[in-house]
Amino acid sequence: MSLRIRLARGGAKKRPFYRIVVADTRMPRDGRFIEKLGTYNPMLAKDDPGRVVLLNERIEHWLSVGATPSNRIARFLAAANMRPAPAIPVQTKKDKPRPKTLERLAALQEKKAAEEAATEEAPAEEAAPEEATTEEAPAEEAAPEEAATEEAPAEEAAPEETTVKKKKEA
């Protein structure tokens, strides 16, 4: 008879509570067990002392007899400094994106980086011509404004705007 130290679920729906038991491996998870060795309440905070309660003497006895702990119980025992921590197995890669998806994502990132680089270069190029026109425009616009104030302000305002637009286009 091979023995296993494992969890047996109890509690209500969506309110789990586990007993740590030693049972024959052929018995169902929540079925017949040999002895109760502690409790595990995942609803409590991780630093709560009542989250994992172990009967150390009885667990040591069953381990000496040949019972093997489940992965979760082995982690509990490692946290209680009763055994060395188990090696964490390599996880399957089913949750990772497939190669074609990775290629698409890389292409999208390259495209975004190229667009960002283009937007950074474009304002720098556009800013230089605007600065040149703004520097030249005030000196040339000053004379027509003085003439416009002497003659007819409404009539001269329209031609002034068109000359500024023509300069910007050129």
C-alpha cells in the first residue's frame, strides 16, 4: 500500500478549506483517509498563523514510514523547515504565443518604432522653416502695418494676410 500525504477538500462552494491527510493513493481525493495531519485555509492571509496548521510529530512519523508528500504539501513542509524545498518543474509552453504570433508582434513593434522616429524627425524639420519665416516676417510686416494704420485698416488687413500665406507656402 503506497501512502500519500495530500490535501482533502472541504468547505462550501467558493470557500475552500483543506485537511492535510495521509491516505492510500487509490482512494479518492475527498474519500477515506488514514489520519488527519493538519489543516490549510487559503482564505486567510498568507502571514496568518492559522493558514497552515501542521502536526509535525505525526508528519515526521508518516514520512519515516514511507509516505510521500504531494507537491503542495512538500512546499508547506519546506516553509516549516521540515524538509528541503522541492524543485519547481519546468512549466509547459502552451500559455506562450506561437512563433507566427511572435513574428507579427515584432513587426508591429518595428512599425510603431519607425512611426515614432518619423514623428520625431518631422517636427524638427518643420520647426526650422517656421522659425525662419517668423524671423523674416516681423521686419517686413512692420512697414505695411504702419501704412495700413494711416490709410484704411480694414482694406489693408486682407492683403497683408495673403502675403504672409504666400511666404509660408514658398
